[in-house]
Amino acid sequence: MALQRPRRPQFFYTTAPLPCPYLPGRTERKVVTELAGPGAEALHDRLSRAGFRRSHNIAYAPVCPGCRACVPIRILAQAFRPNRTQRKLLRRLPGLTIARTGPRATAEQFALFQRYQQARHPEGDMAAMGFYDYRAMVEDTPISTSVIEFRNPAGALIGACLTDWLGDGLSAVYSFYAPEEPGLGTLAILWLVEEARRIGLPYVYLGYWVEGSRKMGYKSVFRPAEILRDGQWRLLGAPAGEEAALTPAE
């Protein structure tokens, strides 16, 4: 009789409290766990459905005392219908060259990343990142990850989106773009939705939506979408008390 190898235990840890990056005056704490080994892909899939996000080889979720403002959100890709502004942006797609590349950091990407940080988030921690920090963000991944590059007709890199490929969807990890091209952030998400539809995946995960946060408010514009509350994925925008529980979190 073949002996089964003992299953490796999965440990979860809570981080020390830090200032909240989204809501002034609040404190942030996270529960984190390592993604490693042959089971990293399957674990990441399960944790994503439970509202976790990935950074490097770590999966995390907020566990802030007395605050539930960070709400996991995902687009229903197959049912998605762009609004008027989004349709206008989609008309730009045929004029761009879009390529899915491996998780490999380049000097060209980093130069654009620096321009974006200095223009949009000059006071943030990421504005101080060097090339090796950026390379770790892109390349330190234990799962299927790509960089989606957007180039203008002249061939210049004007946008990029670090993307995880899950069993049930695509996850937008981080995107950046030329500061003079503000619509590219939305366009990157629209491309992910179109790609999910093309390959038959049901969701595009956008991370956390924080109602009232200028940084995160844009995520609720993509409809229909689901948010995770009380262990259930529920349709965003349903009347209060009538949210339809669509899918249980695993």
C-alpha cells in the first residue's frame, strides 16, 4: 500500500498595525500566508475566491479591528456591458499593440512605472522603489503571472498591467501607465474583461473596493460586479436587504 506524504500545514499570520492607506485616521492590519510549493496555484485560487490578494509570494486579506471598508470585488465578465465612456475607450484598442509577456521586469517598464508613481502617487511608498524592488514585484511569483503591455502606434510603451491567471478568472494585481494617458487604467481593465470572455473565464478580480475612497471608487463603475460580504459573493448595487447571494466563498 502506497503511503501518502503528510500534507504541509498552512500557517497564517497577522501583521502589526499600520496607518490605513485609503481612509485617513484609520489603522490597517492584514492576515498573510505564504504561497509556495507545488500547491501554490490551487491555494491561491481558493484564497482569491475567499477575498485574498497576492503580493510577491504572499497572499493577504484585511483584518482591521472595527472596520470592514475594504470589500473584495470582481467583475462578471460574461455579463459585462460597457457604459458610454467605456465604449469610447474601447474604440482605442484597435490602434494599440497589446502583448502578454512573461513575468520579467524590463528597464522600459520601470521607467514608465517611475513616471506614473511620481505623477500620481509621489508621497506613496512605491515612489521610492528602485529597479530591484520593481523586479521583485513582477518576478517574485509562484503562480501563473503575466505583464500585459500596451504600446501606441509608434511602438512606445504607454501602459502595463501585472496580471495573475486564476482557475476562474483574471486578477489585476497592479497597473500603471503614462500620466498623459489617464484612460489607460480603465482600458487595461476592459481588456482583461474581453480576454476573460474570450477564453471563457467568469471573473475579473479587481482587489478591494473602498466606498468613499477616491483611489478605489473607480472599481464600482464596472457592472455587473460582485462584492464579498459575510462569506457570500453578492451582486453589487442590489437594493439594501435584497442583495442576491450568488456564489459562496471557498
